[in-house]
Amino acid sequence: MDREIKICVIGLGYVGLPLARLFSTKYNTVGFDMSSNRVNALMSGHDTTLEVPDELLQTALANGFVCTSDIDAIRDCNFYVVAVPTPVDENNNPDLRPLYNASETIGKVISRGDIVVYESTVYPGVTENECIPVIEKVSGLKFNEDFFAGYSPERINPGDKQHTVEKIKKVTSGSTPEIGQRINEVYASVISAGTHLAPSIKVAEAAKVIENSQRDINIAFVNELSKIFTRMGIDTQAVLEAASTKWNFLPFKPGLVGGHCIGVDPYYLAQCAQRYGYNPEIILAGRRMNDGMGEYVAQQVVKLMIKKGIKVLGADILILGFTFKENCPDVRNTKVIDILRTFQEYDTNISIYDPWVDPAIAQREYGIEITNNLPDRKFDAIVLAVAHEQFKSLNIEELKKSNAVLFDVKWCIPKNTDGRL
């Protein structure tokens, strides 16, 4: 435990890269990713996710931070951090394959006395029951005798330039009390917001998975309120503004709930609960509500078009924004795709404008075309789906045909809207 720490962060995406860059300010740090294209881009000094500014990344590289896809380059590390995605499959079941692959990689290079910390969001028990056995099998080493483990859930908020990794309090844990203290010390040395040492790995895993499940349920509640108040002809925003004057009212807003955390984590918790014989009714009800909001938005727009006498078949529709949240290029599990697919059922002509999205990624992941340039024509209906900063200064009236429908999902447009959540 007195050895000089050399850190390897496995997975250099939205979570891993900011953490690796931060660690590199204090420790000898290597970032590992299976994608050579990703590694080459980072080594050139540019992060396509825009989570780490080029200036910070280039400074880190100049000071010795290295990114690699060569497994031999991480053999001399002794503190491994796993930050790979934990998605769900087409049936919303947890897909642990990225974790298994990362654990196999670690098993090939780990040595006696080394520590492995998982950051990927999982349900309680995954670290010790799913990941550690893979490392043991590949390495031939024994857990808590030859190597040790911990769990420290990621709390990255993509696109948020205020709540960066070092400014968010970190939960830590270890497979023994001594290892927990050691892991906590390492994180505390770079996390200015401080740390919270949980009593066990399972507690830390559970703490993470309920954070986003709680948000998901609260958003589902206001989404349901939005549907109710729309039928009653009441302005949902006005209702929430009035209710929020009470000090303990929770200020959640209706909207699309996608991304790699809030739209995924409740399924991890739900499956874990079902394995223990409990059917989590509230958690899954919230998911059903939020998963259906994209289709609901499109149907509301179609109803408004019909009321205005706009022919839906063959109509020209513009969707503003495709990312899962504002001011970031992340399209993982974006629910805007559900708006698009519902419109396609009506044989409409759809254009998607998003200045943040790499069109090649949208094409590869969803098979759709996205433009980074505002279309120079007018539309029968416009849906503002994502609150990108660029959209707030748009002259949307210039994009509308004379009788067009404007639907504001994100409450960005103060007036002249035909509908909003």
C-alpha cells in the first residue's frame, strides 16, 4: 500500500476522460480505450465529447498524461479505474458486456497488491459478483488476498461546465476497511468537493442507482401532470411556478428523459429488485411514462396541425435539437428519436437541425440525417426538442409557413407557441 500510485482509467468517454485528466494533475496517469480513433484524437489534443477543453487536455498531455489502446502500456499501473458504459439492450435489460470486457482487460495486466475501482453505474452486487470473478479467472489471482477492489459511482453531468468532476462530492468504498480508506484518500486528493466513504461496495452501488431513479420518478410525475393539465386547458408552467413558491416544493419540469443515466439506471434497479422477488411498481411506472413522452409530443403536434387544417401527410416538419440534453453533443439514448419515428408513421418530411451533433455519429447510431446548418426554407410544423443555447436567439418566425405549428418541449420560447409540455 506504500507503493507509488500509477493510475489507469479504462474507458475514455464522457466519464473516464475528465477523471483521468484530473488524476493526471497529481498522479502518473494513463488513459486506456479500445478505440484507436478515440485515442488518436485525444493524443492530438482534442476531445470530441467537449467535456475536457482542448487547453486542459493539451496541458495534461504536455505534463505526461498518456492515452493508449495498447494493453502493454498499462501493465505497470497499480490503481485501475473502470469507467465504461452500462447500457440496456432492446428489452431494457442491463447489458454488462462492456464491464466484462474491461474486467478481462484488467485480468490480463493486474498484479499482486493492485486495486481496481469501478465507476460504471450498476445494481448492487455487480462489482463483487459479476466483475471480480472475471478478473480472478483471467489473472489467476484471489480477490482480497492478491488484489482488492472498490466502487466509486460516477457523477459526471455531460455539458455542465460548472459542476465539473472535481466539484462534485464523490462516494467511495472498498472491499476491506483498509482498502476503502486507501481509495478514499486517492479520490480526496483530487476532488475539491470532498468525499463520502460508504461502509461497503454494495451500499455505494445502491446509492448511485437510486440517485437517477429518484429523478426519473419525479420527472415522470410532472410529465403526467403535463398531460392532465393539457387536457384541462391549464398552463403547466404557470402551475409549477405557482407551486414552487412553497419552500419545499421540488422544482422538476416535464420533458424527454434520455441519456446514459436517468433513462437507463432505473432498469438496473428494477431488474435487481425482481431477482429478489419484488416487482418495483413505482420505478417501472415512471419509466413507462417517460419512455412514452417522445411519441406523446409528436401526437400533440399532429393534433395541432389537424386543428389548423394543415395536411399531415407529406408535411414539412423541422425538429430543433437531437441530443439527449442541451449544450452537449451526446446522442446516447436520446428520446428525440421517438418524436422522429412517430412523425415517420405519418409519412411526413422531417429535417433535424442540431449544431452540436456529429452527423456521422447520428447516421451510424440511428441511421438518420442531421444538419449542422439551419435549413433555408419554411416548415408546416416546428418542434423545439432541446434547449441548446443557439436556439434561444433563433428567429423561428422566419422558419414558419403562414399557418405553421410551433411546439416548445423545453419552454424556451416565451410566446407565439401553439403547444408545449
